[in-house]
Amino acid sequence: VLDVLVEKVQNTESDDIAVLLLGYEPQMREMLREQNPGLARRFAMDYAFVFEDYSESELFVILKGVCKKENIQMSIEVSEAILKLLEKQRAQANFGNAGAIDNVIRAALAKASSRPLTSDGMIKLIPSDIGDGNAENEKEKSSDPFAPLEKLYRVENIRQQLIEIKNTFQVAQTECSKDRPELGHFVFQGAPGTGKTTVARVMAEILFDLGLLPRNHVEETSGLGLTGSILLTS
């Protein structure tokens, strides 16, 4: 397809076609650079239209517009829950911006559909409509992320390190500090059965609760799993 595109688009006065290439910037640059030498000459990235991600305040404006259009009643608590969810999604690849708002609202409306409308005929969203489940249950579930450590032996020093990490980020968030500490990376050393995986899951839960990770998921792999089947694919 790209070869045909290069052949048909010559950038001459006789051209009767205008081609728009739409996509994510890194993948677009890679495609223009590697797939066909003629692409980069015909589609100059120096003159590309760049669409920046929306800021939190801009997402809030879009959110209010969607709610007005869909006749949705939204409290401050609900809007904060939506923005917090969007902020977590932003940390993942291919964040959808306005599309992400539509997805969150559609999921919330599905949960709210079983409740009657308000007296003025509006759909009222509540905090438990936002996200994966009931907000209070989620809060209770994550109230003590250190609980799994109680089953481990001699991890008090590790527990203290995790508490210090949590406190450092909580202080930065409370003070609204722009100089947020770097999350960094960690090495867990120890023989099998000493609790490395359990502590990793606890750390994921803590960082997720602090909003530093978009998910509390821990991906477990090995050296073999990180090795590609052919050269340069690891």
C-alpha cells in the first residue's frame, strides 16, 4: 500500500489528490523513515500538524461539555474521580484524550441505567459509577496494602523501606510539590521463597494507590521471556 502511495503522490501541479496520514508521532516517524525512502520526501515531518495531549483543565472542560450534551448530572466528587481515572490512563500507552472521556462516560452510564432519572429528567452519576467498581469497596480493599507482608518472615526492614517510599510521595502530593521525587527502579535480591514476588505486589499496590502507576499489575517474567527469537528483538 505504501509503495502505491509513493507512486501516486508526486507533489506536482498535476496532482488531483490530497493524502492525509494520521497516527501517533513515534510510529509515524518510524514508518516514514524505514518503510519506503520516498515517503519522507513526500510527507515532510517538519511541516506536520502536531496535536498535543489535553491538559487536565482542558479534559475537565470537555467532560463538562459531554455531560451537558448527554443530560448528565455530575457532582464535584464524581468529576474528581473521573479526572483521577483519566490521569492514571494517561500514563499508559495510546491515551485517548477526548475519546477516553467518552469511554469513561459510556461505562458510567451503563452502571447508572438501572437507577431512575432525577426529578428534572437528568441522569445522575455517583462515584461508584466511575472505574472498575464501588469506590468505597476499592478504598477498603486498598486500606492496608501492607497486610500481605504479615505472612512473611523477617521483612520488617523491607516494610520500613516501603513505608518511607510511600510517605515521601504522600508528602510531595500533599504539598502539591512540582519537584516530585523520582519513582526510580528497584532490585529485589534473595533466594526462592523469601517473599520477593509478594513484596513486589505490595509495592505495586502502594504505587497504584498513590497514583504513580496506572495499574497495580505486576508482570512476572524471566530472562528467557525477555529474549527475542531472532537477533535484535530482545
